[in-house]
Amino acid sequence: MKIDDDDFTLFGLAPRFAQDRDELDARWRALQAEVHPDRFASEGAAAQRLAMQWAVRVNEAYRRLKDPLQRGAYLCELRGAPINAENNTAMPPAFLMQQMQWREALDDAADLAAVERLDDEVARQEGQLVDELRRTLDDLQDAAAAAGQVRALMFVHRFRDDVHRRLEALDA
């Protein structure tokens, strides 16, 4: 293991979007057990600092790999297609229209049931987008197209955060 290995290499996983969560969790626990600073308590401050760096690195990789959106973005970047979300917000017109309709539906939702129905609809769409991203990255190996899909998922994810805030406000 090298600290500058990519996350997949660090975890001993194939660099694919589709990952088995149980396997990922098990590998994280094994790596944490291997690098945890407490294991190096008797070896001095330098060994503990190095162990802490490793523990942080393993945790960062785990957070990135367990989240589909972050994993997709990471794979795109590894394959030479950075997301550049701050500079590239271009989206297909149909996607933008859907976003506007959802925003209007959220603004117009008068009760908890209406917001929950919207959340269900958006969750289904998000699931479909994740499935498309998996096919694009794993089957088609098209990182450039996948980068656009990741940007779309980022929009949907932010909107779901807004929906969840609204649900919390109505539930309070």
C-alpha cells in the first residue's frame, strides 16, 4: 500500500462504479484495524503521526467510495474527465425543464403528503440516473458522458436536500 494510491487500489477493489457495499465496509474495517494509531502507541510519536495520516487517508477514500455521487465523480476524474461543476453547468433543456417543474411543485406543495410524493418521484428519478451512470462508466467506459451525468445527479441531490428540509419543516 502506498498513501498516494488511488482509492480503489488502496481498498483492493476494481475501479468500477458498481461496488458491493458489504465488501467495501469490510475492507474499510480491515484497513482501519491495520492503520489505527492505537496500534502504534508503543512505537513513538512519529509512528503514531504516520498512522494518523493513514487513518485519515483510509477514511477519506471510504467516504468517497461509499457515496455513489462521489464515487462517480472520482471515477470520471481518474479516467481523465473532471466534473468541473463550478465551470460547467450546461444541462440538456429537458433536464432543466424537469428541474423547474420540481421546484414549482415544491413551492406549491401545501402539505406533508404532497412533499412526500414529490420526494418519492425525485428519488425514483435519482435512482434511474444512478443506474444510467453505472452503465455509462462500467459498460460503456465513457467518462466524458458520465461527467455530465454526475453533474445532473449533483443538481438532483441538491434538490432532494431542499425537499428534505421542507419535509423537516412540515414535520416539526
